[in-house]
Amino acid sequence: MSHVRNSLTILLLLSCTIACAQSAPRLTYLSGRLDAEELAELKTIAPNVDFLVDPAPADALARAVEIDGADAHMLDASLLAAAANLRWVQAWSAGVDRYLEIEGLRENDRIVLTNMQGVHGPAIAEHVFATVLALTRRLPQLAAAQRSGDWDRNVTPIIILSNAMQPARPSFASVHHCKQHHPP
């Protein structure tokens, strides 16, 4: 559901931007899989948008002329060529390079390609922190020992010291410099 919530603002902006002063035109969005709750939430937020949800490629191609917006992973060159009203493509990832390889997308000035840059940042940061903690505390080894009923007293945490915490050591340059001024 999080990817849907994150794109709701974009969908709403698209809906409002294209909307007339008094009433919004009907729009069609080609979407990947959505469960009933996600679809209901989207329809509440953007009542003027019809959702074409996870159709077979032939069905999407048959209705291509109706499509105003689309999930990037639903596109291919033939659908792009047939979708004369397509104005917006949403990538669910931060990177869009693979979508720019779809023939005709890069060259088409009427289509805006948006991504989800920054949306996954907090979750990735939490994952990295948890992984660093698990590895430095050797949690996988301790969990394996616990499962087997063993107590390995030699499994100790890995201590990581930053450069600021390590004892000072002369660099090669400083040693070389000292030798120049003080020959043996």
C-alpha cells in the first residue's frame, strides 16, 4: 500500500492540473496490480480517474488510446506508440534508465516521466542501520548457536573504530620528511 500512498499526491496533481475550472475531465490510468482497498482509496482521491488495473497486454493495447497516465512497468514500445493521449508515466523506483530505453519514450516531449526518488530513503536507511548492527554484533552467528542449543563464548562483537578513534600513526610522508631532516 505504501507505493500507492506515495503516488497519490502525484495522481491528484495530475488530476487537478488537467481539471477544468468547474469539472474534471475523465482520465484513464493504466495500473499494475492493486488490491480492492488500494483501488477504493485511489477512486476516492481521484474520482475523475478510471483505473485500468493489471490488464493483459492485448487488452491494454486495445484500450491504449484511452490511457492518460500509466505505471512505467506496464509500457512497451507498441503500447507507447498506440497511446496517443498518454501524458504521464510513473516509475515506482528512483531509477528510470530502463524505461528510457523503451522505443519512443525518450523522444516524446508530451509525456512526463516521474519517479519515486527519495520515497524509499527512510526504509533503506533503517535497513542499512539494522544490517550494520546485526553484523557488528554477530547476530546471525548467535541466532544459529541459539537454534542449535550451543553457547559459543568465542562469538564476540566486532568493534569498528573510526579514524578519529584510532591511535595516531605516522604516515609514510611524515616518516620520509623526518628522515630528510635527521639522517641516521
